[in-house]
Amino acid sequence: MPDLQKIYDPKSVEQPTYQRWLKSGYFNPDKLPNAKKRKPFSIAMPPPNVTGELHIGHSLDLTTQDILTRWKRMSGFASLWLPGTDHAGIATQILVERTLREQGISRYAIGRETFLKHVWQWKEKYGERIVEQIKRLGASCDWSREHFTMDPRLSEAVQTAFVRLYHDGLVYRGERVIHWCTDDQTGISDLEVDYREEAGTLWYIRYPLLTGNEYVTVATTRPETMLGDTGVAVHPDDPRYKKILGQRVKLPISGRIVPIVADRAVDPQFGTGAVKVTPAHDVLDFEIGERQGLSKLVVIDHHGRMTAAAGRDFTGMGTLEARELVVRLLRESGNLVKTEDFTHNVAYCSRSATRIEPLLSRQWFVKTKPLATLALAALRSKKTVVVPERFAKVLVRWLTNIRDWNISRQLWWGHRLPIWYCIACDEPVASIKEPKATCRRCRNRGYRHDDDTLDTWFSSALWTFSTLGWPKKTKDLRRFHPTAVLGTGWDILFFWVARMVMFSRYFLKEVPFKTVYIHGLVLNQQGQKMSKSKGTGIDPIPMAEKYGTDALRLSLVVGTAPGLDFRMSEQKIAGQRNFCNKLWNVSRYVLTQPPLAKGGRRSRQAPRGGGSRGGTFADAWILARLNEVTSTVTQHLDKYQFGLAVEALQQFLWKDFADWYVEIHKVEKNTAVLRHVLRQCLILLHPFAPFITEAIWKAMGEKRLLMIESWPTNKNRYQHELRTIQGFKNFQRLVIGLRNLKIHGANNQPLSIQPTTKLNRELLARLTGVAFADQAPTEADRVVIADEQLMVPGAVAKQYADWRRREVEQLNRYIAQKEQLVANAKAPEHVRAQAQADLNAARSRIAELE
RNA sequence: GGGCGGCUAGCUCAGUUGGUUAGAGCGUCACAUUGACAUUGUGAAGGUCAGAGGUUCGAGUCCUCUGCCGCCCACCA
């Protein structure tokens, strides 16, 4: 028997165990026993940022996916969990840029090539770290299939996808107002913008009509943009403005003359019902300008400074400075009518937290409507099922109202757009490699590569199939796509999940995953999303070191439900550490039991617990419960109810097995059953707590790895087993009753009683601390516990009766309730029958008490 | 403006199709203990399931409304 330490020490177990798994090759589905006969089950790991650090959210992601992967592997599937990392364009570039800046290096000074070298160095340096951390969590993914979104093969997939979309007319270049981040110097998509409610000012400005002495008054939160106004818009049906429609105004300050136009986008209720239109610096204004044929005047540049077009007095000014000057000039000229306090939503870059500058810009867009239609069909036909279901509605709504996706980024780190422009005439050509042919428009040769890179989510959207070899028709792609499950948090539903469905349906004509399992987010004790920058997070790695990885994993699963956020605390992890220790020690007990008698059956075979084969009642009970739990756990896993699955297992292992069965085993030894139950517990628990279970498994002398042991299916022995479980409850009632008799009847003093029927005195004495005698104690009184009549000292009986009075009251209430149900003619027969049975039981118990 | 989620024991949370006396962990109280385990055991206390109404023989669970807390989407010049 191997020596197990008194306390479970995860440190000495985890690393060697992971190495054993790696060495076995079983993370690779091709190397599993009977690999060819297995049906595929695959999960694509959401790739973490290559230079990032593992946070608690990753841990949750990884834990749930590892549970599924391991469970399916044990259930006989060719289980593939494909890992990888993401180049995370903007996030990584900002990070590296910031570090360089601290050394006084600007990326512009060193140039694109050199900067990228720095980023690659960074990637080499830190890329390994996150992978190590993933391994640390016990993730059973196939590292031979690991990918990085900027691997040459994946880059090829990205370019292929782009070129195809281009030729199909689903990618286009357009000039429009986009969200521009002046700090990161790039355009970003709608999803990368955060809105914050802020107190601001609404300025009312008078624009004089060109003819006559009249004015039209407009309201704005950004007066400086009036330098770029090229029109004033009113609602076509607004009676106030009917007569000035088509007239022109002369803008104060710039003196430019612009038309008054009618557009339905104007809300007559807001402000004065007349809007200044700045098509180059506002999304809505741009749309009005397009419809009404207004010119576009760029007055703010990429750095948030006023351009020459803003006027000589303003050139080079920051927008806020320009605003002050504009307001002052308006006030001086008497054109500032009034100001109002005003709260509105201000757009910020979600990365750099700088204010977004809406800017007219030429960018590449994905035409999303046709793709969204494909995705919607997949969701509606349940080709992809969303768990929990309500998130499907969220996706459907987003896809229904989808807008074109700005995919070009003015970043250096990322997939460069496979777009080439003719040097002579600027005609764009989509091509992975530099085109050799002459320009189709001007017949000249020579191209320049587009400087921009793609939104990082563009490559992520291909992840489930690019990692399997697409665009090549590989064996892996055929076998493992569509993947079985995608597991992720609801926070990247739009960024990633929706786009994966769109692209997969478009390029492969199939869904990327059959199920998407959405877990909640991990919150801190204040109920906020854990955030490293705010220092409110729980760092998983130190927790795993302190309490063990299994404890961390379990704590991320226990007490959670699909899609619901939950709070995390160190205390919770400590609680799961205690459970691991319990498992460890109960195993120690099992291992100290002498080996089976010669000729006895091997523990590998499921022993029969029934009485006729020599098994005790307790054996039959624990085996029945084991079967019940096996089925419960499997059912919960089928529904992604990880929390319920673990809860059922832990209750069984700790309460039923350790507290009851093991204690009974100390008196009535049936080590075959003991070992069998532990063995099966290890199997069932392995997907959740892989390290400790594998270690104990080995200590039990098993030769094969637990990770490929077969997942048990329970045999239908239900009726028989339910009766056994029910019967055992009676025994438990007797034990608990005797314990209470001793504590509350005899003040925990030594107590000797005389049973009137035959009982297993040794066992009961051991479990309850009550001594049994053949003679009745002096001045004995009769007490009935669980149908057993016991002679106890009169004083004890009295005190016990007093103590139990509460219980009588409770029972009376219960009985009344059951009587009502029994008398209820409309209740179904089986419900009434059950109620009758409960009633009878309660009546007999109350008879005991009184 | 539109939508979603939460409100269950002091705290953190489960509770799958309506039907055992609504559960767990932590915490609390009392007690125990040198042989698997104090990262323990035993026993106990603690809940009008946010509120109101409805459907039903029966509601934590289904419907309507209200209140608080959190989130998402849209963006208002």
C-alpha cells in the first residue's frame, strides 16, 4: 500500500500528474485506445490573449470545458479540445507600445518593421506563460494541435476568407464617419465603444438667415463642430420651419453659407427642432448629409486637433480649446441664445478610455446583413442550441439589427489586409500575394500593400475551422467540425459567438458548434465584475498554489448555474480544499484496509450488495446510492448543470460514504464494496477534480490512467434500490435518535439502555456512543425511536420527551397538510397514494413521541 | 427609449418538467475527539422563497402588476 500523506498536498501531485497525462498522449484523440471507433467530440478553446495573464474568468472557461472534454473522453468519445492563443491586435499593441513608451521609444520613431519585431519578441517572451498557466489548471487539451491566430496557416485562412468576401461583394471600402480613438490612432467598431452618462451643456446658437432678419436657432453639445457645419436640418413636417425650408443661413464665425434641409431623422421634440449638420464629425449628421447631398468638411484631425479648414484662428487647437473660443465669439456676436445643463452619453474607447472622436474616414467594412441572415437561420432552426436558451434571443435581436462591421484598423500588429493598390491609379485589388498582373484599370504595374490590419475578431470568427485546417479540406476538419460545444461568457456574445456563426455558415455552410454554453461572469464580493486593473480580482494562480488546482476548479463550479454571474471568494476555495482533503483521507482509510481475502472477487468487478451474497444492508444501501448518484451526475452533465452534478457527488462522498458507510465499515467490513464505491467516486469526480482523483487512483494500484477509464452507466435497478435507500433511512433515524437521546436526554453523560428487540449492538454503540445492556436500567421508562422500543432511565426519557416536544408540533402540522392532500379528490392518484404513505409514517412517528 | 437577469437561512448561492416537512456551503451555538481526516465528527438554531393579485385541487416554480439591485442594446443633436 503506497503511503499517502496525512494531508493532501496538491503541490507534490499536480505537476507529476500533468506530466503523466502528457506522456500518455491521450490529450490527442487520435492516440486514445480504440481511437478509430470513437465518435468525435470537439471543443475549440476560446483563445486567450497571447501576452495576457490568466485571470479568474479564463479559469472558469477552462474548467467547464475541461469537465466536458474529460467526461466525453471517458464516455468513449474521441475528445478533442483544441487550444490556442490570440494575437489580440489592439490590446497587445497598446501593451507593447506603452512599455516602449516607458523606455522613451515611440513606435513612429522606430517604424513598423522594428515595432513588429518588438511585439514578436514580446509574444515569444510571454506567449509561453499563458500556456503554462492553462496547463496548471489541468486542461486536457491537445497541445499537438495548438494554434496562434497569427500562425502562417491561420493567417492564410484569414486572408483567404477576406479575399473571398471581397470577391463575393461582402467586403467593401467605404468612407463614412467612424469611431476614432485619438490615443490608439485607429478606428474601432461599434462594439468597442463604451458610453458613459455625463453632465454637459447644451448650447443654443442662432444662425442668421441669409435673407431678412430672421434666425434659426440650433442646439448642440459640441459647439466647436459648427466650424464644420454644412447644413441645418429640420423635420419636413415641422410647421415652425415650413417657411424657411430651402433657404440658406450664414454661419457665425466662419461666415459660410449653408442650406436648410428637411430630414426625417430630426426629432422635432428635441431642442429647437432644428439641427446643425456636421457630416464629417457625427454619425447621424453623416447620414443626413448623404441623404441631403451636403458637403463634408473635415475640421478635426486624427489627433483631435482642429484642421486648417476650421479657420486660421483655430488651426492646431484641441477641440476643448476650440470650443471655448467658439463660445466666446458667439457670445460676443450675440449669437449665443442660452445654455442649458444637459446629461448625455459620451462615447469612449473601451481600450484606452479616451473620448471617441467621430471622424470621416475611409475604412473597410463587412456587409453583415447577408451573413446575419445565415446565422439567424442557424439559431432559429436550432442547428446551434444556446444554453441557457434566453441568450439565443439576445443573439437574434443583435443579428436582426446588425450594422456593417468596420474591420480595418490603423494598427500594425495584426493580419494585414490582403488589399493592394495600384501605384499609378490607386485601384484596389484583393490578393493574398502582391499581384503580378497589370492594373485592370490603367494597365500599369506596381502595387502598394494596404497599411491597415484586420480587427482581431475577424480572425477569431474563423477560429473553429481555421484551427482544423481550413481552407484545406483536412481530415480534422471533416471529423471535428462542426465542433460540439462552445463554452464562453455572455460578454463576448456579439464580438465572437455571433460572428463565428456568421462566418462558419458562410464559408463552410455549417454551424461552428452545435451547442453554445454560456456561463456567468465571476464577480467579486462587492458584486462587480472582477477587474485586474481595479485590483478587485482573485488571481487564480496563487489560489491554485495555496489551495490546490482541484479546489479552485470545484469552487468555480459549485453553487453556479448556467448563465448566472456569481461571486467568488477565497473562503469558497478553502471550502473546496477541505473537500479535497476529505476525499484524500477517506481514500487513506480505504487503502489501510487489508487486501481482499484470497479467492475473494477483485474490487474491479462491481460487488453485489444484496444480503444473499453476504453483503450487509449498508452495502446494499451504499451501492444503491452510488447508482443513484451516478445517474444524477450524468443527467446534470447532459444539461450543463455542473454545479448540481458536483453537489450531488460531494454530498454522496462526504455524507453518505465518509460519514455513514465508512463508519459502519469499521464494524462490518466489506472491503470489496468499500473499494468499489471509492473507485467509482474517483471516476465520477475526475472531470471536476482531475489531479487528486488521478493521484488516488494510482495509489489504489490501478495501472491504467483514470483519465481514460470508462464513465459508468447505471443499470436500472431502481425499484429495488429505492426501497433499500428508504429502508436505510429508518436505520439512520434510529442512529440519529439515539444520538439525540444521549445528548439531549442524558446531557451527553454515559448512557446505557436496554433494547427490547434484537439490534446490532456493536454497530449502534459505535455510531451513537450509547451502551446497551441486557437488563433494564432502574426506574426505566419506555422510549420509541424509529419503531424500536428502548428501556431508558426515567429521567432521561422525561428530558428527551421535553426536548422532542417541538418535533411533535412540527409533525402535527405536517399531518394536517397530508390529510388535506389525501382528501383532495382532484389530485392525481399517485400523489394521493404517496401522501397517504407519508401520513401513515408520520402518524406512527407521532405515536412514538407521545 | 427597448430588453434581460437577480431578489430563497446572518453571508454566498442551488432548487431541471408545478406535488416529500424548501436545500448546500460558510458563519453561529452546544458538545466530542490521540488511529482516514481539526482542512474533523455529532447535535441544534435559523427561511410568511421581495410585495400584491391571478391561474390551479396544489405555486419558490406558471401569468399580471409593483418595488429595489445589476446588466445589455440603442443612441438623443
